[in-house]
Amino acid sequence: MNIMVEQMLKKYQVENLYDRKNAMKEIMQEIVLCGFSRAGFFKEAAFYGGTALRIFYGLDRFSEDLDFSLMAVNPEFDFAPYFPTLEKEVRSFGLNVTIQEKKKTKESNIRSAFLKGNTKEHLLLFYPNMQVSGETANSEIVKIKCEVDINPPKYATFEHKYRLLPAPYEVNLYDTSSLFAGKVHAVLCRAWQSRIKGRDLYDYVFYLTKGASVNRRHLRERLIQSGYITQDAECTLDEIKAMLSERFDSIDYAQAKSDVEPFIRDTTSLNVWCADFFKQITEKLTETT
């Protein structure tokens, strides 16, 4: 096993195969992030979303995907030029993966790419001295999904952060206020349909617990782009709180809890989830100045 990967594994408390798979995938995500950095990806893009919140701000839940946003609109953006360096870096850590950009079937502002490898092979790489492979099908695939928004809403603010593992690298990412704006937008606008994404609500609580303020200008641009509000809407902080309050009244909290439970260790924090809880904590919402 790569010595840096071995060092990264030490921070994980693993009790079963599910924990081992999550730890493996989280480390793979960070290796991919390092590869993107070395490929020069962050000269035009920024990291955001749940995985950014986990890696750089301490979110205590597993997040499945790597989400990015261009810093300027570019409808011609293409993932492919970054793949050779990314693949070289990823393979240098012993990961045997293939990288492929998803072909567009309809017009979208999101470009997607996938890194795929054999789950059993990678479990044996990460846990060579443990009997972890017998319970895993030979055909099971571990997948890292990467998405980039090529038409980013305006007024996001960014910061640069550094990581030492798996190797020293730099990332350009949304700062906490812009990340929070994206999460408030998700709570308001995500088309949950029959599957309510309780992870959005969990992250929302996390931001407020950390005392994060919201980048209101960026949130307004996101809401306009989604058609949730019109261009002439002022979108004051009080109006945002009112929109959230209405949304919280419409949520099936039993479904929301069942969505997030597989991604967290301490599920007792979900016991207080109800419309009144979310509306009361939303009174603490502030905006950046």
C-alpha cells in the first residue's frame, strides 16, 4: 500500500465493510482532488458542495460526489484535457481506474465525468491484511462522480486552501458564505420529488451551527437562474427566511431522516427535526457584509 494512503487511513474508525468502503472512497476522492490540482484544473474552476464541506470545513457526513464550478461562464468547457495528468496522478497512488466524460444527451449547464474501478481490487489495496473481499461481488464498481457547472451564477467568492495528504496540493474553492448560499438554494429549489434529500437539511444545520453567514448576492443570482424568483426581486434576508419557512412546512421529515441516516454516525441529532425546529434556527441566519 502507498505510505500516504496508509497514513490517511489512520484517521478513520472502521467497524465493518460499509465503513471500510466509505473510508476507501473518501480517500479516493482526495486523491482525485489532488490530481485535478496538479493538472491545473483550479486555474479555471472552484470546488464546492458537500465533499468540499467535508474535506475543508469538517462536515461529519459522507458525501458521494465531487462538485465543481467554473469561475466564469464557458459553454465550450471540456474535461478531457485534464484527464491524462489526472490519470497519471491517480495511478501513482496505486489506483487502477478508468476516466470517462459523460456524453451529453440534452443541453445542460453541468458537465460530468466518472472515475471507475473494481471495488474488490481497491479494498484489497487499502486493506491488504483484512478479510474484506469475500463479501464483495467481483463485478462491484467503485465510482467517483465529478460534475462541473459551466454557467456559474455571479458573485461567488473564493479562497485557496492547501492539503498535505495524499501529497501537498492547492485547491481553489468557494468560501463558506458562498457554499452556504449554494446549500440554501438546494434546500429551496432542489426537485426532491419522491426522495427528499435530508442531506441538504443536515448540511443546513451544520452551517448554522458553525455560525456561517450566507452570500446573499450569490444566492439571489442562483435563485434567478433557477427561475425561483424574478430579476426584479430584491431577495432581502427577511424574504429568504420567509421562503425557507414556507419550504420547511412542506417537508416530510421522516423521509428526510431516512435519506441522511446512512451517511452519518450519530443519528440522535435528527430526533429534533421538524418544521418548528428548522424555522426557529433560521432566525439565526445572517448575510455577509
